Amino acid sequence: MKIAVDVMGGDFAPKAIVEGALLAANELTEQVRIVLIGNQADIQEVLGERTLPATIEIVHTTEVIAMGEHPTKALSQKPNSSIGVGFKLLKERVVDAFCSAGNTGAMHVGALFSVKAVEGLIRPAIVGFAPQVSGKMAVLLDIGANADCKPEMLEQFGEIGSLYAQYTHGVDNPRVALVNIGEEEQKGSLVAQAAHQLMKATKKYNFIGNLEGKELFTDKADVIVCDGFTGNVILKMGESIYDILKSRGVDDEFVNHMNYEAAGGSPILGVNGNVIIAHGISSPLAIKSMILLAKRQVESDVYTKIKQALS
Amino acid sequence: MKIAVDVMGGDFAPKAIVEGALLAANELTEQVRIVLIGNQADIQEVLGERTLPATIEIVHTTEVIAMGEHPTKALSQKPNSSIGVGFKLLKERVVDAFCSAGNTGAMHVGALFSVKAVEGLIRPAIVGFAPQVSGKMAVLLDIGANADCKPEMLEQFGEIGSLYAQYTHGVDNPRVALVNIGEEEQKGSLVAQAAHQLMKATKKYNFIGNLEGKELFTDKADVIVCDGFTGNVILKMGESIYDILKSRGVDDEFVNHMNYEAAGGSPILGVNGNVIIAHGISSPLAIKSMILLAKRQVESDVYTKIKQALS
């Protein structure tokens, strides 16, 4: 198995990325190879006197897509950027997963242009993880790829989210819920009401009904479906509560699970390959978590399961 | 000043309401009268051997609108219910505010049918309070009256929210922000993008731009505008984090401010009168807080300011 990591992406690149890869390599067997994509000299500078373990290799690139660049323009103008090369290797199946803490838009567009969306899926979604009081993590999607969603998109998010929970989290018959502002099916926005009906009618997964904001963490569901606007607000609000409480000296396991570093990355789900994006501020610990997440995803072969389910 | 309270509304009515009113009366001067609207015998049973202080009076009613009843139907069929009588007294200016922890829909519809929406306002909103790390509370609206919002509605929520922060919270030139999933004005849902342009163009208040989920509690804004779907999810997620952390033994002032009991109630803003709704599970402490909130609102005369601003 080969997991490619963009060394040049993220606020603390390349240092945080290289250090994170070293941490991950320590925990992985030699069956898992990490491919660092980025400038060799920069990587060497981070390493200093150290040498890379045999399980880490470098693919040298010279160009970088910066955080603020226009995704489509940057990708077409910089095919030899670390993101451009990462997707090339993923498309050619040289690597099994591609991870980056860089330009999120470029990662999203890159995935759609290279490995492409799974046929039959209206739009891929970005997955976040919502900590539950039991210690488990619920699959939350979409967290920002699609600010506006049609009911049909939400219905499909339930399906791909359910497959993700089943194959990656090992949950049998995952409980899928729809974020809404009331228990009853006639409650909520027009989109949520229509999505509820579609999800209720589907036989593809175990829809358990609406889930309110107060139930996001109470182990009610394994998969939590919402539009990317709502999901993004939920995710960032959770992260900020972690930051605030940490700075106030609160040390609680549930709160600690709201730390973005715990999951490390957010899969783009519904494309023909394993693509994971991480927070721009990613620390070495976050990068390590992202690589371990990529490994679990590759092992679960979830993207193939999704492809088969939708074909 | 007279503040009317529905004794029959809420999961723990009438006990929690009567006890809450007694707590509030203890903290108020004799210029503030509390009017308990509900069944006299039920109130007496709660009181037992105790007698009401001179500042609390009873308006006896026999009918009750239950939590699950259809708002419009219940209001027309039960004009002598505690909610029906409360709005009658509010409309006739016998009381200066009407508060209830009962059927939210009936309170919303009752407000629209009796004192009515302020002329010029597309739709009233329900206000919540978002605790800030400084200890202040930001005005958050809408938290559930309008699951679907047009950009023009959000623009107006900025205006009435700004007036609320100015007159009730005493904030000079309140900073108004729009909940969105990115800093840049072209980010977010179509509605958020269009609302941003309207808010940017307005001279009626101090619009400071988008606010992300991670900035809901960081003292960035005094007024936080969003659709009622997003606002409801934010509010209930916050309440649940309080519940979870409390049950886990976390005692932190910021967390404690997420307790619904701290604010006690949510004003319906943009109607011709002071109407406040409370959580169904309201405790005596929450009811007390709601009555004190009603007092501040009456003193600020904010609904008249809103009426004047929109005329």
C-alpha cells in the first residue's frame, strides 16, 4: 500500500508534514509506504542529520499551489505542483491514497478532474467526524463541498455515508439520520422536508429520521447527513469549542475528541480513489492521524464499494 | 410595568412557572408586577401554605393549549387558554410583556395574529443568545422561526438584531456579522452570498462581514445573523454541549453560559410587543431569568425602536 502526502500544503509545511509522516511511519508496518510529494531540498532541510526510514520515499516536485490560489487555474497552470503530481499518481494507481493539508479547493477540483466523481453520484461530499459521548465517531457529511444541496444529494449522502460507516468504521447496518430542526417529518427547511421523504422511502440504508442539534453527540446515529453549509458550521463550532475549553484549562476526553487532530483529515467521499484533505493549520500529530485514516480507508476499499453500490 | 407569564406552558408547569415567578418577584422592585395566567386552583396547589406576594397577581383561565396541538387550530378553538388570554392582554396593553414555556408554534402564531408583525418587516425572528469568551452574550437570530430565508430577510434580521443589541444590551454601534462558511464574500450558499451583498450595502447598521462556525463565541460580533435552520442547530448544539459537559463534571464559566437557563427565554423580535418564549423543559431558574429578560426588554422599549426604524 502506498499513501501519498503533499509535503508543500498547509500553514506549517513542509516541517509539520515531514514530521507527521515520520510519526506515522513509526506506527505502520513496512507494508505501508509513505510517498512524500514535494521539494527534495526542503524535505532534506527538515530532516537535517536524520535519514528517512525505508518505508518513506520522495517524489520530487518544484511547483506549489498556494492557499489563496484559484483552484482550477492553479491546477491547469501548475501540473508539476505537489497537488498536481499527487493526483496524477493517484489516477495512475501508483499510489492508493493522496492526502494534503493544502488548498482545499484545489484538492476538491483535482479529485473531480483526475479520479472523477463516482458515476451515478450527483456530487461527492466531504466527510467530517462528530465525536459521540460513547467515544465513537459518527460520520458527518457534507461539511463544506456543497453549500447548497438538493434533496436528492442529501439522500445520496446517506448512502455513501452509510457505506463509509460500514466499511471503514465497521458498523453493522449504520443508523443514518438527517439534521433537522424538529423530530417530525414535516419540520424544517423545504430541502430537509423533501430529503426526509426520499430517505424514508429508500431501501438502500437504515434511515432513522431527523436528528436535532442537541443530538449530534448523543450516539443516536452513525451517519449524520446535512448540507455543506450546516455541516461546516457544526464542524467549525465544535473545533472552536475545543480550542476555547483547552485554553481555559478544561481537560475532558469528550472535548479532546473535538480536536481536529484526533481525526486528522476529511475524506472526499464519492470519487474514484482515496482523497483526504486536512486542516490548513495541521500539526505533525494531525498529519500522522490523517495518514492512519488513509490506511484504514485503503484497507476498507470503501470507494470501490461506493462505486459498486451506485452503478 | 406588568409582565404576564403563562402558568400552564412547559413540561414542568405549573410548578416550575409559579416557583420561577416567586424567585423573580424576590429580585424585582414593586414597580414590576407579575401576572400569572392560568388555573387558579393549580397555582394554589403549588403554593400550598404560602401566599403570593403583593407584586404577583393571577388571571384565572381554564383552557390549556398542549405542547403537541396545532397552533392555529388550538388558538382559534381555545380563546380562553392561557396563551390566548396572554395575547389578548398584551394586545390591549394591559400587560407589557407576555412569556411562555408552552407550545412554541402557538406563541409564534399568537404573536403574529394578536400584536402582529412590525410593518415593513418581511418576517419576525426568534432571538437566541450566544455566549462569548469575554462573558458577554451575542444576539443570534433567527433560531428557528424561519427555516428558509430570503436574502432580504437576513438583511432585515441584521437591522432588528442591531437595534436589540443597542437598546437591550447597551452596545454602541453593534457589530453585525453573517454566518457563512468562509471569510470571503463570494463564499457560501447562494442565499448567504446574496445576503452578504445586501448587508454590505446597507447604511442601517455596522456590517462587519462573514462569521464562521469557529467565530461564534470569540467576541467577533455583537449580532450574529443566520437562517432559522442554521441558528437552531447552533443553539441546540450549544445546549447539548452544556448538558454533556455538566454530566461529565466539567464546571467552567463559559460552558455554564451555554445553559439555556442563563438567558431563560428567546424573544420573538419584530412584533408589536414583548413576547418571549422559553424552553419546554424550563426550570424555575429559567423562568426567573425569562422574567428578568422581559423586564429589561420592556425598559429598553426595543420593539417601539424597531417599529420606528422600519416605518
